[in-house]
Amino acid sequence: MLGNRIGFCKRVQEVNSNAVIIHCFLHPENLATRTIQPELFSVLQDVIQIANFIKSRALNSRIFHAMCEEMGSQYIELDRYIPENVELSKYSWVRNPFEISVHVVDEDICGFQEELLDLQASQVLKENFSRMCLTQFWAQLKDKPILSRESENALLPFPTTYLCEAGFSTLVVIKTKYRNRLDAQHDVRCALSLNIQPNIEELVE
């Protein structure tokens, strides 16, 4: 279904050749757990439970931090995964493109520095950057394809289909075989919107 030649990916790229198609990073990990030895799988489950317990509460994280400091551990916190060979300064322009010199960014990408200079010279984009979150700002930047593509590579390191799969699970719960004629569109929308806070001021206008 997601084939690059005749599947979904091919159809999307026929409409927009700049679309980024990335598989969910959880699927390879899930497949790998099916083939590892039972002893290693048991260790993996223990590690997952310990990490989830530490990160589930701020107090647990602080206690873990203090315990690692007392033990003289090299690593004192569970941070998000970043490979050691990745230079974080390489992506400093993504965090704030208006406070970085074009002379310190990558010169190997043709047209990259020119688009960054144009971006820094725009007061409108600078105002948008101050009032938008990081992902929204780079997503709406359509007139600078090189910056947009490189920012996607930095902001989408761990794509996942979790939200999509959670939506299908909700649909399966609502539309069972005993209610196969049910139009579940509005029910699914309500079920998936439980964590969204309504804008009361806009609703009462």
C-alpha cells in the first residue's frame, strides 16, 4: 500500500514531488523484538518499565538525577535519543534563523545561504516567527524550498503513525460488527477531541 512505485507514496509524490515519505520508526523496532532471544527481550521489557517509571513523574526524574550524581555516573538523566555523532550546532539555524550568521551554516547546499539571508531580511517572517511555534513557522514557509526541506529533516527525526493508529482503534471500538451501518464520523470526532480544549470565547461570539 505504501509502495514507492504504485502505492500511496507514488500517488502523493505525483501531486507534490517535495513530499517527505518516512515510515513509522516504531515498526522496525517492533519487528526486531520478535526475533531477539527471550533473555534479551526480558531485559528490554525491564528497561522500558524502568524508563517509563522515571519519566512518568517529575519527582521520579529529580530523584533519579540526584541518585546518579551521588553515584558519580557519567549520565545523570534520561534525555531524548540523540546520536553521539550528530552535531547539534548544525541545526542551530532551525531553532532561531534570525540570530545566526550565515557564515556558520552549511555551505555545501546550493542556495541555502541565499534563502537564509532573504529570510532574515523579512520583517514579516520575523514577526511570524515570534508568534508561531517552531513547527508551524517552518511548515508555512513554502516560498523557500531549500530551507523548508532542510528544516523538515531536522524536525522530523522520529516520525510515527501512533495518532493515526489510535484513531483507527477508536473507530473499531465505536463501529462494531453489530453496528456496521452506523455513520461514526461525528462519534469518532468527539472521541478523538477529548484532549482538545474548546475556544469558548470564539464559540460564544
